[in-house]
Amino acid sequence: MIARVVVTPKPLVNDPQGITVKAGLATLGFKEVSDVRIGKYIEVRLDAASEHEAKQRVEAMCRQLLANHVIEDFRFEIETEASPKR
Amino acid sequence: MKFGVVVFPGTWSDRDCGWVIDQVLGEQLQYLWHKDADLKGCDCVILPGGFAYGDHLRTGAIARFAPVMEKVGEFADRGGLVWGICNGFQILCEAGLLPGALTRNSSLEFRCAWTNLLVERNDLAFTKQCSDREVISVPISHGEGSYFADPATLSRLEQNGQVVFRYCDPAGNVVAGANPNGSLHNIAGIVNKRGNVLGMMPHPERCSEAELGGTDGLKLFRSVAESAMRVLVS
Amino acid sequence: MKVEEIDEKRLREVALTTEEYRVIVEQLKRQPNDVELGMLGVLWSEHCSYKTSKALLRRLPSSGAGVLQGPGENAGAIDVGQGWAAVFKIESHNHPSAIEPYQGAATGVGGIIRDVIAMGARPIALLDSLRFGPLPASSHHFEGVVAGIGGYGNCMGIPTVGGEVFFDDCYAQNPLVNAMCVGLVPVHRLMRARAEGTGNSLLLVGADTGRDGIHGASFASVELDEASSERRPAVQVGNPFLEKCLLEACMDLARTDAVVAIQDLGAAGLTSSVAECAGRVEGAGARIDVSRVPRREKGMTPYHVMLSESQERMLVVVQRGREPEVEAIFRAWDLTSAVIGEVTDDGCLTVVDGRNEVARLPIALLTDGAPLRRLTGVAPAARASLDLDQLPPLVDAGASLLRLLASPNLSSRRGVFRRYDHMVGDSTVIPPGGDAAMLRVKGTRLGIAMTTDGNSRYCHLDPNLGAQLAVAEAARNIVATGARPLAVTDCLNLANPDRPEVYWELEETIAGLAQACRDLELPIVSGNVSLYNDASGSSPIHPTPVVGMIGLIDDYGRRLQAGLHHEGDFVLLVGSSHNDLGGSEYLKVEHDRVAGRPPALDLAREKATHKLMLEAAGADLLRSAHDCAEGGMLVALAECCMLGGVGVRCPALKPEAPVRVDAAFFGESPGRFIVSVASRAMPEMQTLARRHRVEISLIGLAGGDVIEFEGQFRVSIAAMRQAWEGDLI
């Protein structure tokens, strides 16, 4: 299975990278952009008996390591891989 | 006073802290390897600066799971002195021993420069040699030193007087122009409620000899060395 | 054997000429297979073989008192006293930085650090000499490179203490990134990378090997063109954390005597490191089993493994039977290591894949077989001349000063060096911002001064003189700190040597370097050559020799810095000024011209001036010292005032004919320093100067918060700082 995890800064947290990128987009002519927030995308391949089990495990991974609850939020999706890699 | 200096893979201020403790102060020094869950009877444990585990994922995120950190947590619970400098401060926050988190500098650049700090607590083991509201000169060297905590936590920190150091101008005014990284409330260092766990972004081990530009850092080391606090074994 | 049988395309892929292929077939008495061809291609590339420059480089002086190791090893080494050796080298990473500035610069830093580690030394400092096209067009290169250097050096905890940044149109498509590393090691622990002891094991440690950077060495040996973007994978991604662990583990190796040698893997990866290591021992060979090399990816062929340029890997020669000791040290730092082969005595590099032999080449053919290229240099058309009589006279020196201070090549570099950790290690006693930086040797009172210097505009106008001037300037920067210059590492950056005028530049640059180093008694103990800096063949860079130099002071407590601090001190100009405006910043900034001859250099006079300075420093006569360089006397004086926070009040500057006023303020005559001296020290200073036959003249008296030349101009320190530092807070 693949878990596709997205970690984003909490709304209250200052995101200087996002601010800079927004300014960069404006310079390029994309003035319709009102906000940019920059996070991380993490792919985790794992073995699990069921999608439910995978969800539980990935949730624990996010809470314990992949996201810092003080400054980050997380969400993820689980996909079953069609043909597992050997 | 026996100082312990924790070494993670990627730490490098350990040798600088060690130099100050051993060569400048002449106190007992013990390096503590991250894999050893043993504090070897140290009275003060320092988590020094560096890029523990390359700062991969987040600064301090992986380091805080090292075997030695469990002992550090227990030691802190018992009232032992724990001192996190730069990366060490980041690790303490990730480990939950201090509230809040350190984020990317607002300039998005790594910054190595001298800063002025207003000392707001001089009653701690770490700061007894400082006078009240003294302005000390200590260099910073980081890319992710901007302190963040949610409004409730921040409010609690201020009310409890847990802010120990704040970035200020040479005259002691806490102004935006003196803030090198965008830290909320110009916070450069905080202590836990009990007063035994200190985290600070600036590097006192880099200003403990006149020939390196200043000796204000030595005041902090001396304060700890002369502290009468000892760990009570329950 | 029909040489025509070889596919032209295949030869191009490995960057070999048909003539070179012919030589290979002749020497092997057969055709090389694919793997062998790939190995020869990278080892015979310009970057690895130095086939174009080797013969010329032999003219550089490399011996002298105190030289422990000259060129030929991973870095050079100098005895600095009290049982310590300083190990240092400068290297370029230009082509990768043009394509991917951050990673190109980062991996360049990583590579030079490993060269120092291979000598058994702990790296203590980094310096970076950088050149870009003008901003803002070259922002992408500039920002990426500065960030990459910081990203790697800061993470490793090695202070970046010096370097330079220059902007010129000729670098717009060919930025230059020259990284220098200095390390320290006790003399008796200095290591060499010699594969000694038949049967000893070859251990590979560090990163897993992947497919990155294959043919990176060849990539650096040709001009960049549109096809280069397809070779994008040739730029590797650095892992400074891994290298930090590698560094500590290698330092721990000193605890065991089981290690015979350490060799870093750089350009051409395993092939070159094994070949070079064995090549240093007469008759030695090596047998490598690629199946034992730890890999990052599946499906790698022996070709991939032998040519991979994956970063952060070292080769260790270990006494047979003692591998477990060494592996244990690496394991403690969570590093993967594997025995991949052994030292033999058949003079060949044999590659096997498990049971099958995949390649077998004579070591000598790999390391020394590339036919040296015999090229002819032809001097280009004369550069624009400068007729001083036609040059408009100076109108307002103060206004010119402010414009110069704000100009891209003279403005403050604080915005750059504050992005580098320059304090880690608690050893930096002179931080960036002045002349040379200086680090102390802990446990002693020794101070090591270090600098990188070069002026490509001078070299464009006269490569021989330009190279000499670079050596002289580096020496002056060292002397200005109170240290005596010891030795040099050089990086030569040039365009395509197949062009006769560029080959001439190479000849002349080396000749100038050789002469200056000989006359100033400075051995060149290591260095690097980077050719083909010429994107699409239409934008060659100016010849750019970069001189890295280290110096020594016996007591760093006596070091000098540039700032004026004491009101009432006499501010003196040491050395003589002439109408040296050719190739100057003043000429470029104020008159938009690059013309004339670079300043004339009298090496004997230069040497005498350095001697005077060191004697005066030794006698405690000097309160501060600063080298006069680009921008001339007035820019140097402005820096002294800004760095110390004290101004200077001077009588009107009325130079003696034929020296013009503009030349007196802004001319770039070499061999000059600005010093401040307590009034009571003046008589002795004058006596010393007379003895050394060096001219000294009074500029003014330190004090106040302006620079004032009576009746000529007055500029406040605040105004100068605004021009020099702009918006930097």
C-alpha cells in the first residue's frame, strides 16, 4: 500500500517561504493569487493486512514523527498498489 | 559540577562546549553518546548545537527519539539541569520538554551574527551571574531559529515569566529591528515552569573567551558551575 | 584492428578522440570493451588527466622549507610548527554549478572537504572564491551557489571564513565556484593515499552507490551547450550529514593503526580513486568486485558502478585481517562499509562481477596513459590601451568614493558571509570582512591566516602580470594580519584551450604564477585546473587564476586587523603609488572602461614591503593594517574607517608629479598598506622604512566621524556605510 501524506503549516504559523513564493508569482504576472502555503508531501510504502490497519499505522506515524503537532497539520490517503514492486 | 554534553550524529557544538567547560572553566566534562541511555552522573546535561541527523524532516525531529533522550526526560522531571543550545533547543521542543517550536528564519536565510539579548530572569541556575535586565552579547548561527507558540501558550509563557532571553538593541530595547529571525515576542530563550530546563538559540559557548569577541557566554557557564542545585534521587 | 569499427557516437559519449582510441588499442594490443572504454574515457578526460596543462604545471615551484607534501596527493601539507601540519587545497566545481547552482556548489564543498580528510586532517575552515555575471540577471546562479555553500558547510560544522565574490559579464553563462579547505593534523599522523601492501583490503565506506554523475568528469571537460540540459543528472545531490558522520569516523580511524591509506572518491568515482591510489605505488594493482559495492538502486551494471560519482564515499586501504576493527568504527557512526577488493602487485586494475572478469586495464595506462596534448599558444590582438592624457580628470573624489563603495565589486560582502557559519569551532580569531581570516590552533598560540585572491580583469589585459599580481595580493592580505605567508594552492580557470589565444593565456598565467611564487619564496603545494569555461563557444571567461594562500603567526594575540580605533593615531600609506589606473575599478565604475596595462609589479620591492610590515608588526609599532587593493587607497581607507568606526582628517592630497590625483586616490599600485601607528611609534617606523627602502607617507590623523581631505572633500562614515552596505541591517 502507499500512503500519500501531506503535511502543512498550521494556519497561525508564519510561513516565510509561502510569502516569498506568493511575491514571486505576482512578479510573474499571477496577481490573482491571494495566498500560498508551503508544506511537505511524503510517500510511505507499507505492508498492511487491510486498509483500516494501514490507516491506523500511518496516523500513528504522523502523530509521532512525520508532523509536529505544534506547528503542522496532516492529512493522508491510502492506495492499494495494483502490482506490488519486487 | 559535572557537565554532560550529548553528541548526536551531526552535532558539532559539542566540542566547543567541551572546550569551554574543560579548558576555560576547568570543570568536569563528560561526552554522552546518543545511543547510551546513561547520563553518567552528570549534574547538568547540555544538548549542543549542530544539525543532529542532518535536520532531516524537521530540526530535532529524529534526535528526540535517541536512547539518551529518555534519560534526559527523566532527569529533567527530577529537577536536573538541562540546557539546550540552538539545535539543542529545537530538540527539547520536539521532545516536549519545552513548549513551542522553532521555525525557518523569516529572512529565509541562514544567519550568523552577533545579537544583543535582554536577560529577563537572573534568578535561574543558568543566569545567576547576570544582573537583572542586563544586556549581553551572544552570537546566533541558525536557519531555523524563529520561535513559535500558539497564542495561549505564548500568553502562559509571558505570564509565568518563562521568557529568559529576548533579542534587543544595544540599549536593551526590545524592538523589531533587533529581531534577527522573526521570533514571536523577540524570544531568544525560554525556561520550563520549574526553571531547570533552558532552551536558547544563541551560542554562549562561542563567546566565552575575549579573543573570540566577548565573554558574556562564560557568565552562563559560570552560573551553572556555581549552582548549588543537585538532582534529588527519589 | 580496424579503429574505424568504433562508433563515433560511442567515442563522443566517453569524450575520447579517435587518436586517443588508437593509442589505447596500441597499448592494450586489443580493443577495449565497453566498461574499459568508459573507465578510460573518464580517466583520460581533461579534468582527471590534465593532458592539456600537465606539462605546463611542472613549471610551478612546489618545494621549500616546511613542505611536507607537494602536488600529487589529495591535498598539500605544510609544517606550521609545534607538531602541527596544515593541509589545504582549492578546487573548482564550475560546470555543475552552472547547471544546478545549489547542488553544484554544495557538492564542490563536499569534495574539497573529503580531499583534506583523506590526508588524515580535520578540516577547520572553508573559503570560497566565486564569480558570476552581473546581478540581477545572474541572481539564479548567485543565490543558488551562496545557499549551497552555506547549506553544506554549515551542516558539517566547518566555518566558512573567507573568499571573494566578483561580478563580470564574462561569467554570465560560466559562473566560477572555487572552494578551498584548510585542515590540521599532527605531523606524525599525516596520511598519504598509497595502496601499499599486496593483499591488503580495499574498503568502500559512505553513501550507497547510485547512478548519479556518470561521466561527470567528461562533462567538466567540454563546453556546455543545449545538450547539457539532458546531462542534468550529472549533478549530484549532496548529503552533508552523511559526510559529517564520515568525517568523524575517519578522525576516529586515527585510533587504530590498521589503516594504510584513505582516498576520497570524486570525479570518475571508484575508477579514479582506485587507479590513483594504486598508481602512487610502483607495480601496485587492484582487484575490485563490483558485486560487493553497496548500491542505492537496482539494475546497476558494472559500468555504472565503476563510473558512478555518488557523493560522500571514501576508499580505505586496510591491513589484511584487520577489516573488522575498521568496520566497527564505521558502524558506530551508522555508516555502511564493505570490503570490495584488494591490493595486488600486477600493476592492473581488474574489475570482476562476482566470478566474471569485466575489465582489466594497466594502472599506468589509466593514470598516465593519456597522450599529452601539444597545443600552440598565440597571443590575441592587443587589448584596449589607456591614454591617461585623454582620461577626464577627477572632479569630486568624495562622490567617486561613494559610487565605488556602492559598486557591485567593492560593496560590503556582509550579506554573503553572514549566511555562512564562520564561528563554529571556537577558533576564528579574525572573522570575515577584513583582509585574510585567521584561525587559532587550539592548544597553542599559533594562528593560521588564510585568503583567496584573484583579479580576472588584470588577467584579461595581461595574464602573466595578472597572475603575479594575484599572488602579491594574497601575500599582502596575509601580511596585513601580521602573519608571514607560507604556501599556495592555486585554481586556474580558463576557457577552451583548443583556441590558440586561450592556450596562450594558460601558458602566460602559469608563467606569471611561477615567477611570483618563486620570487616571494612560496611553494605551490596543491591546486586544480578548470578548462572549457566557455558556454557554446561564444562567451569565454577571462583567464582567472585564483590564489589560495595560508600564513602563520606565532602568537595570534598579536594579530592585526584593518579598522582604525584610536583617535590621534597617525594613518600612514606604506609603499609607493604610481599612475596605475589600467584595469582598475575606478576606470570601470567611473569611466565604464576596461583598458590599459595592469599595475606594474616589482616583486623585490613587494617582498621588501612585506618584510617591513612584519618587522613593524613584530615590534608592536602597528595598531592596524589593511591591504590596498581594488578601488585603491581611498577605498581601503574608507574600509578602515567603517570597520573601526573612527574617521580620518587629512591634508589635501597633492601627489608629486607625474602621479595624478585620480591615481593617488584610486589607482591600484601593488605593494601598499594603510596602517595606523601611535604617534610615539613614528620615529621607529620611519627608521624601519628607511632600512627596508620602502616609502611611507602620512595620509592623516585618525579621529572624528568623517574622512576629510582638506579643501578636497569630506564624507561621513554614515554616508559611506550607506553606500557600502545599502539596506543590510
